[in-house]
Amino acid sequence: MDRSRFLYGPAMRYFALAAEEGSIRAAARKLNVASSAVNRQILSLEDQLGVQLFERVGRTIRLSTAGEIILAHIKRTLSDFESTIEELDALKGVRRGSVTIASVESVSQTLLPEIIGAFRKSFNGIHVSLHISSSRGVIEAIENAEADVGFTFDPPSSGSIDVAFRRALKIGAILSPNHPLAANPRLTFNECFQYPVALPSKGLSLRTQLDAVLENAIPRSKTCIEANSLTFMRMLTRDGQTISFQTTIGLEEDIAAGRIVFRELDEPHLNDDRLSIITSSMRGLPLAPAMFFDHAVATLKKLLPEAESSDQTPRKPLKNHR
């Protein structure tokens, strides 16, 4: 049951659903009300605010700039309301709730299964939802209240997110044990680029770190592959002569089984990739996400004991501790 309807008028809820569906008719079907009722509420909201929330093109609607601002506010408001409801439930001894996680691909392969698995053993009444995205996508999910906790690499300094945990990880070359360079304990980019190379796509944090060193400095190999999937690049490396560049996160099983080798790069100007847990600085975490947040930080400190200190003191995750 949508308990937000007891506290908030229909205009806000109708507008948000129409924006989500991209159609007043679709929103009306979901709400089980007449399209005219939804349209009337939206027109009333526009009149009260003195701005146009949608650009109407035929039968379709598209958010205006003002509409995007109002929708972001509504998402934050409803998220805070859900947090309050979960805390009220907790007072009644209800061990339920939900946590939405946004994560980059590599963390989802080895670290998150262990973190989430252990969490579910202790809190099996809490629903966990995981969305895989790029580093930038994880940050946007946190900023837009689409996720509670994010796992990403090298988030930029921002007033809208808090970084609760950082771990600096070396970027190295990964290659098949049969590759001609596999016997070398350390490699340079010049050596690697004499062979086919796979690079992460633009927009991935790994590519940002690599480009800072590679740009205009290294002659590119004749065959260069770009992909936004680290899994794809790992499989390409296992099955051929291609070299790719990653941290060891997500590669643990393949390295232990001898299917690939990881070689440090002898490149002093190459920065580490920093694994981070992020949350929103604009709103507090409700009870269920707060419990997951604490569990994730504690688990990663055990799994990655050399974690560096964050530049800022981690905030208390519970809403009333902001």
C-alpha cells in the first residue's frame, strides 16, 4: 500500500508518476483514475508554481527544466518519507525494509556477493535491490535518490555525496599465462602496446586514470579494442593474446586458478583507482539501508585491510544522526 497518499496531496504523486511513465494516460492507468483527473492536478500544480512542468508534444509529454527540478525534489521528499515509515516500523519491532544498491561491475562480481550474502543471513526480512552501472551512473543514482548506497571508483569531490570508505588499488596489466610478456614481473605501457590491447570505454574510472598517462605519450597498437564491460575484457584476455588493464577486484578467482596473470605497471605517473562507498549528503539513510551501510563498511575493512583513511569523517548514516 502506498502510505505516502495519507500525507501528500494527489498533485505531487500524479505529476511524479506521469513523469516516470512519460504519459498522462499511462499514469492514470496505474493510479486507476481518469486521465482528466491526472491532467487537472498537473495543471493546478503548474498554476500554483507559476511554471510549466511538461512540454506537451501531441499525446506525449516531456519534462521541462522546471519539471526536472520539481521531480528531483519529490523524489527526495518521498525517499525521506519512506525512511520515516521504516523507522516507525522499527519502533514496532518490525524487521523489514529495503535497501537499493548501485555498484560498478567489478565490485558486483566478488565483493558484493559476500557482503550481501552475509547481510541477508542476519537480516533476511530486508529486501535488497542491486543495479549495475558505470562509475558516473552510481553517483547519479545516489544524487537522484534512486539508490541508498553506492560502490564506485574515484568519485569526484561533491557537496551532494559523502565518501565513507576508500581503498587505493593498483592498476595493472592482465594477460594470459601463455602471453609472451607473462613471464615479466613488471611491465610498461610501451611493452604492452606492442601487442593487441583492450581499453575500458570512456566514462569508466579506469579509462580516466589510463588516459592521464597514455594521452599523446604512447603509440597505440594496430589492434585496440574498447569495451564498457570489464568482464568482457577479462574473458578476451583469458582466451587470447590481448592485454587489458584493471585492478584485481573481480579477478581473484581467475588469478588464483591461473587462468590469467596480473602484472604491476612500471609507470610512476599512473594513479591508483580508489574503491569508495558513497551515500547522499542531502538526506539521511533509513534504518534498513543504514544497517547495510554499516555492515558493508565493516566487511570491506576486513576484506581490504589496507584501506586508506577518507578525507572526511564518515557521517552517521541514520536520519536522526545527520
